[in-house]
Amino acid sequence: MQTRRVARERALGLAYESELRAMGTPELLADLPAEPDEYTRVLVLGIDEHRDEIDALIRKYSEHWSLERMPVLDRALLRLGTYELCWVPETPTAVVITEAVELAKEYSTKDSGRFVNGLLARIAVDVRAGDAGDDG
């Protein structure tokens, strides 16, 4: 959906900014001149609330990459996708992964799409009982 796509893109920007500025999400949202839409808020506040669990999953499934070594934008995308996989079960797995990959291709390195796809697919198999390729 277009509105969810825009919300994810905005959430990615806010997650990225939060990490670069070493600022908590609630403080970052309070500093914004305009309130983000509801789904963007759900995403960024959810990432903030579950960050330790999200980072533990990313660390568990990343092969040969420490979380700290990943590009900041890729970390933000992986956190966004992992949050949706774990805490937004009504969003189909294929949608979560495809959206994250598209954002990676648009905003990150040339290899980020493949990296994000592989890592989120492994996480999805674990947290969504094997439906990584399911679209509904």
C-alpha cells in the first residue's frame, strides 16, 4: 500500500536520524515541526521499545557481520523489518521483506538489497514459523 510505503520510508529516515544523533525516539518525535502519520509513529516507537530484542535477532542471524559493522542505514532497515516481522503480524512477510529491500536499493549501497533480503528472510523463518515466502 502506498500509505504504508510512505510511512516506512519516513520511519527509516527517523530511525536513521535517531541513531546518528544518539537521541531517543520520543525526544526526536517531540522535536519534529510536524507530527508524522500514525503508522510511522507505531514503527519508530516500536523499534525504540523493542530495540534490544530486535538487535539480538539481527545479531543471531547475521553471518560474518557484527551489528556495529553494518552501515547505519542497513541497521535501520533491518530494525524496521524485524519490528514488523515480530510485532505487526497482520503485515504479510513478503510485503515486509520486499519493502525493506526496495528501500535498501533506493537509499543504501549496491549490495544492501541482497543483504537485507537474506537477513530478514532468515529472521522471518524463525519468528513467523517458516512463512518467509508467504504473501498472505
